[in-house]
Amino acid sequence: MIKKKNLSTEDKKSWEDFIKNPSGIFDKDQGISKVLNKKNRFKFDLHGFTLDEANIKVKKLILYCIDKKYKEILLITGKGIHSTNDKNIYSSKNLGRLKYSVPEFIKSDEDISKLILSIEDAKINEGGEGAIIIRLKNL
């Protein structure tokens, strides 16, 4: 964009009017939060957690969300493309990634598995391969 050296009075007035009322700009973050609030969804990012830390945190999150009457949890797990688990011959390539290990942990934990309706991959606009949606039972 080329900056005008001499602004006309009309251009300056247009800019000042726009600054006072920027109604033509869509706030993408506000749009997302409205969608998430409508669905009564809790969102949490697990980036940086180890497998054990993530499992402990997920259990606490599920219990918290049940208590607060959330219907869904959107867990950002990442795709695991930066994981170094493939270098360890004693760890599973897939289960070493949060995307795969967290759902397995939930299914295997008796306390929280009974609270879950479903676990599925998020839609592309919600995180796609790097996120999962946990639907909670109404208790």
C-alpha cells in the first residue's frame, strides 16, 4: 500500500468517521467465542504437556466440566508432528502422541469413561487433526 503524502480533507474525514465506528470489520475472535459459547463448550490446549501430565489434566477437566454443566470439551492436542517418540523403540509411535493417547486414557479410566458420550476428531474449523471433541453426559 502506498501512503499518500497529502491527505485530502475528504479522505481525512472518511478515516476519522471509520475510526469512530469501524462496523465494516469482522472480529474473528469474537465470532469464534460466540459459537463456542452457544455450544456450551470448554476449550483447553494441551500443547507442552507430557503424556502423564495431559492425562491428569484431562481427568481434572472432565470432572470440572461435568460439575459446571458443560456439554463439550474441545481439547487442542496438536498433531504430534514435533514429537520425538519415534526415536524411542520402547514407545508406541501413535500412543506416544496426545491425539491418540488421551482418548485411550479416557476409555480406560473407569471414573471418567462413564461420564463421556463420545470422543471424536474436531472439524477442520475447530482444529481438525490437531484437536478432539469430548461430548459429556448430562448428569
